[in-house]
Amino acid sequence: MKKIFLILMICAFGFVANAQRYAILDTKFILDKLPEYKEAQKQLDQFSTAWQKELDGMQQNLDKMYRDFDAEQVMLSDDLKKKREDELFNKEKELRDLQRKRFGYEGDLFKKRQELIKPVQDKVYNAVQKLAVEKGYDFILDKSEGITVIFADPKLDRSEDILKMLGVNK
């Protein structure tokens, strides 16, 4: 029994010695502690609020135009009715286009976020890489938004091996 226990201990020690070193951190916690991140987020919120007010004003104007059109519709000639409908359609399109421009994929908000937030995130990422190299970590996992690998030692990447197994050449 003692021999089996001793063999298991030696195997466990060997496994631990060969195991990869990893660390876990919370980037959201880190970012929330950085004054430059708070300031960038504040500026981003200000832009977002101003753009939303702009859109709300356009929406209120459009709603008023619809109410006026509904009230006057019975008294308008067909030509005038068509002209007002086209005007309403164009105003709606203008509002949708501005919404996309401000808040859509790669819109103004996205660009501002890249301009204001990304440099701070890059600063944190560079610090993580430096820590990984200094401490000899193979992996660093981020627990802030589910587990995400934010650093992995490139020598551990086996993507090329898989491509070779699948018969794919570079």
C-alpha cells in the first residue's frame, strides 16, 4: 500500500512539474480602477447622450409631422397628400440613417470607443503580456466576461499541427 501511495505521489509531482503555469485576472475590475478609463468612459457617455438627444428631437419632429398629416389628410388634394407622404418617408429615412451613423456597426459611437477606450485597453493588455513573460505564465485567463484567454504563449499553439493533420499546407 505504501509503494502504491509513493508511486502516486511521484507521478503527481511529475505532473505538477510539467503542468503549464496560468493566472486569472479580471480586466473589468482593473479598468474600473484606472482614472483614464473612467474619464474615457465619461466622455463616451457624453457623446452618446448628445447623439441620443439629437435623435429624440428628430423623432419628436417626425411624430408631430405625422399627427399634423393625420389631422389634415382629409382636406388635402391627392398631389399634396402624395407630397406630404414623400416628405414623411424622407424624414423617416433621414432619422434611420442618422441612427445607423451614430449607433450602428462601425458608427460614430464605435469609432469614439476605439479612439477613447482602446488605448487604455491596450495599456492593460501590454501590462498583462509583460507580467506573463516576467512570471513565466503560459496562459492568462480573463474572468470578467466569462473565461477568455487574453494571453497564451505562442509556443503552445498547435494550430499548424492540426493543419498538417488535415493536409493543409501554408
